[in-house]
Amino acid sequence: MKPLIPYLLFNATCREAMTFYQDCFGGELELMTYGDSPEGTCDKKADKNEIMHACLRKDSFILMASDWPGGEAKQGNNVHLNIDCSTKSEIETLFKKLSQGGTVVQPLADTFWGAHFGMLIDKYNIHWMLNYSLKQ
């Protein structure tokens, strides 16, 4: 089986959000607007400047997203994106960057299960859990 790839939906903020995530994670960002698609192939309610598909790639990390055409993407708390970090420095850097303008739900701390762990909601209302195993 190939990796599960999260696909995020935004309300006309996809370009801004994915650029923010590129600043946080690095990697290559590909953006395709609704205006880039052949005539008649997309929702007529979609703004031609909004993002039809975005893909951020760095090594094995992949995050995809788009703007929700002509409607409202509803966000909740039933899904969290979990990042398993490779170093303590990486988790601290990512947590600091992702939490800018957002809400820290659980500050980074060592846990009873042997991890350095924290939770946050970023400024785009995306829920994140960051984990670094202390048993390296």
C-alpha cells in the first residue's frame, strides 16, 4: 500500500495556507488554479484565481489541498495531522512555525509514553499533533 496523503480544503485561502506550510516544512509547492483547467471541466462557481489543486512535497512528506469551489469547506476537530519528527530540534522548529498566529492546545513537553509531544491549531484552523520519540 502506498502512503496516505492528507488533502485539505480551504475557503479561498489555499494559496496563502500552502505557502505558509512551504515556509514551515520547506519543499516544492505546485499550484494549479481553476483558471488553468480546460473550459467546462470545473465548477462554474469557482473563482478562476482560486486553487484547484496544490501539492507540497519534501522527501516522503506530501500535503495536498484546494479551495472549495462555490461553497464553504467546513472544518472541525475530528481530524488532526500528526507529524513524526526526526529530531528534537525539528519538532521545536516546526511547532514554533506552525503555531504562529494559531492556538497552542498542548505545549511541547516530554510525555509518559516516551515522546516529546505537542498539539496546536494553526491560523487556518488545521489541527496538528507533533511527536518526537525520545527512544532513539
